[in-house]
Amino acid sequence: MKHPLLFTVLSSTVCITTVNATNKTPENTAPTKSKAPNVVFIYADDLGYGDLQCYGAKNVETPNVNRLAKSGILFTNAHATAATSTPSRYSMLTGEYAWRKKGTDVAAGNAGMIIRPEQYTMADMFKSTGYTTAAVGKWHLGLGDKAGTQDWNAPLPCALGDLGFDYHYIMAATADRVPCVYIENGKVANYDPSAPIEVSYQKNFEGEPTGKSNPEMLYNLKPSHGHDMSIVNGISRIGYMKGGGKALWKDENIADSLTTHAIQFIEENKDKPFFLYFATNDVHVPRFPHDRFRGKNPMGLRGDAIVQFDYCVGEIMNTLEKLGLRENTLIILSSDNGPVVDDGYDDKAEELLNGHSPAGPLRGNKYSAFEGGTRIPAIVSWPAGVKKGITSDLLVSQIDWLASLASLTGAIMPKNTAPDSYNFLGSWLGKDKKDRPWVIEQASNHTLSVRTKDWKYIEPSNGPKMIQWGPKIETGNSKEPQLYKMQEVKEVTNYASQMPEKVTELQNILQSVRDG
Ligand code: NG6
Ligand code: CA
């Protein structure tokens, strides 16, 4: 059931159904296939609100993202649904808040596929209107049938082909989790029969070195917290694996490998509408950029990883330009959650910040209920359909991409799918000035917040105030209700006791969304 509060807002406004290539807006017509824009998501990992030059970053140059922003809309009040990857991506790809579904916390590399084949996804939506679809990059939503049952030496019983993706070339989870191989169309890419793959998140395989027992085998990127299990390419990871041989990725080549596969997909599909979900490994740990990007800015590896990300963005844009596709390609660039500096490897990211603030002016980081956990960069560019050079402070959420883009393509979403996704296409394309009445944000310990344009309510939680496993990261937890005035930007003064009516109003919104 669609949420009554949102329904009231939406039913009183005219929704844009499509925008064609000549920048006119015919009312209530779905685009013909020849005019449907290609859609490319460039989805970064752990890239913060303040990490890009066009968002005020210091110490790092991001000329390609700056160019993308100049060619479209830069959003200053856009939100991911969660402060970690798996729930954020689950929500974005299905249009259902992850907290409605069990098993959507940060997934192990041998998690079973969390989005089930019968669920409707972003890729299904595009496919239903004739798009060719692909996912390239970090997946982190599980594969195969059940956790721990995958045979990585055979085709997986279910993979992204069952979720509407015609092609996929992905990392099962994250670069810091085994298995350290790419999966291409449900099978390990470059499979090496001489080195069968075994994976366990329970115990090590006999005789295999780990970061804990064999620190002398580690490259100079040592774990600072956790990450002391199997060693692959001289880097210890979360989880145990054996084998892999020639199929093992090389960390310094991940960005190039993903970008090359993304470009190949674009080239192969240049004559028909395509949807590409390009989910970069940057700037997640272990940060291990290629030599070309090392030592290029004062922030060390984290800064180099941002530059590497920017390079990949440039490569995608250049490819589209070269093929004459840029004009009618809608690019959405964003991040799955807020930034983190020390995320478990001693890469000196903390010491080398040199005044850079990864979350910009916001309080909190990845994992946090504070704004820095979920307010993320978001840029939308579509030369044929969106005005250029705009900055938008509209309140928007990634949860709405599915319904909004369905409205753009003319897809008819089956009933009872994407229950939390609403059509805010006009806001995302800069055609109208409609804020989302509220967005819901999920912290890593499941604390929920309600954010309106002016206020934010964080529900009480018994969780600790700081992350428990090491670095100094604020969780945003408090046993008391918290109410912040967002005009003050930084969540410092708690107005809850002074403004009980506002607290009740926001609590009611949260309750009704929960019940919805
Ligand atoms: C944490 C890991 C962190 C990162 C995160 C997931 C430790 C100490 N920390 O458990 O390094 O992998 O999970 O990040 O192991 S995410 O962006 O994919 O959600
Ligand atoms: Ca992430």
C-alpha cells in the first residue's frame, strides 16, 4: 500500500511522464523506444558528501565529475536510504526499505542472493520496456541460493540474470571480503581449473596463511581492525578462501577491469537503449589504486582512490561522447553511503586528511544516524533532457529512482512492488520544485531517522555512542529522542525537549511509514 502522506502530496501535483530528446515535454506520453535515453548509474562506494571538488572537497581534483556536474544538476540534499552498503543497495534496486526485510545487513561474501528472483528490480523495470541491462562492479547483495552453499567452481544456481540483468561482471561482496574473484554471468570469470575455489566465513583452510598468523606475508597495507583472515595479493581480508589461481583479481587493476567491462557493454549496445549499473569499488577499503594514481595528492591512498574514481567517470563519459550517445544518455552519479576514513586498514587516511572533510560540513560518517551517514553526492546529467549548470537543494531520496525512472521509460510496475518508491521524476530532472515530504534514513544499528526539509528526528536507541570496533566514529545513537534543525546543518543542538509537538509530528510520520 502506498503511503497516505506521500499520496496526498503526489496526487495534488502533475507528474512528468517523459522528456524527449528535443527537450520538449509531451504530457502523458511514454517515450518511443528510439527516443528512450540510455541510463547509466555511476554508484560509488563510501564516497562522502564532501569528497568531490564540485562539493567543496579540498586536496583532491575531480575534473571529470566536475564536468558531469556542470552538464546537469548537482543535488545538495540527496539521501541514500542507509548508512552501509547492503541495505542501501537493496532499497535502491528494489524500491523497498531494507529495514522491512530480514537479512539485509552488510553481507558476507558467501551470503545467499538477498533479492530473490521473484522480486521486481530496477533491472526488471528497464528490461520490461526494451532496455538491455547490465551490472558491472561491486554487488554486495549475495549470490546463489543459500548462505555458504555456493560451489564457486560451477555456475551459480541463481545470480543477477534472475534479477533482470542481461549481463553482469561483478565482485560478489566487497574488495575486503572473499572470494576475491569476479563473477561474470553467474560463473567465476577466468576460472582456473588448476586452482579450485573454496570459501568459508567460519574457519580457515588447513595450511593457508592468514593476516593474523602470518603478518610477515602482508604487503605494506596492514589491517587496523579485523581484516586479518585470508591473504590474497598480500592483503588480508574478511573471510577465508583457498585457490582461485588466475581468476583472482589484482587489487590495483579493479578500477580498470570494471571500467573496461562497462565500456565494452556500452559499445556492444550502442544501437539500442541500455541501462548500466556501474558500481565502483572505489573508494572502499582496501584502497589500493593503480600506480598511475598513487601519490598524486596530499591525502594518500584515500585521495588517490577518489582520483581513480574520477578517472573512471571520465572514461565512461568519453566513451559515450565518442559513440555519439552522450546527448541522450541520462547519467546519475551517487554513492551508497557516507564516507569513512579508517575502515579497517592502516592506509594513513586519517593522518593525511590535511583539512579535507569527507562528509563536508555534516556530522557523522558511514554507519551513523547523523546526516554524514546518508546524505550523499548526487549528480544527474542528460543533455537532451535536463538543463545544465543547476544546483538543486530539493530533498530527494535514492529510494525514488525506481518509480521515477519507470515513469520516464513508461514501464508499468506490477502491483505491490517497490512499495516505498515514488515518482519524483520532475524533481530529479529539475522540472519541478517538489521536495520529498520526508526521507527515512537507516543507521548501521537499524536506528531510523526521519528527515524533512527543515527537521530531523532520530529515534532513541540503546546502542553505543561510538562504533565499538576501533576508529572514532559517532553512531548518532542516544537514549533520548533527538530533534535537529537542519538549517543549522550540523546536528549539534537537540531541540527535542523544547519542541515536543515537532517530535510527535515526526514520530507519527515514522510510525505510519513503518506500518505502511
Ligand atoms: C565492516 C568492515 C568494514 C567494511 C564494512 C562494510 C571491519 C572491522 N569493518 O564490518 O571494513 O567492510 O563492514 O562496508 O571488518 S560497506 O560499505 O560495504 O557497507
Ligand atoms: Ca559502502
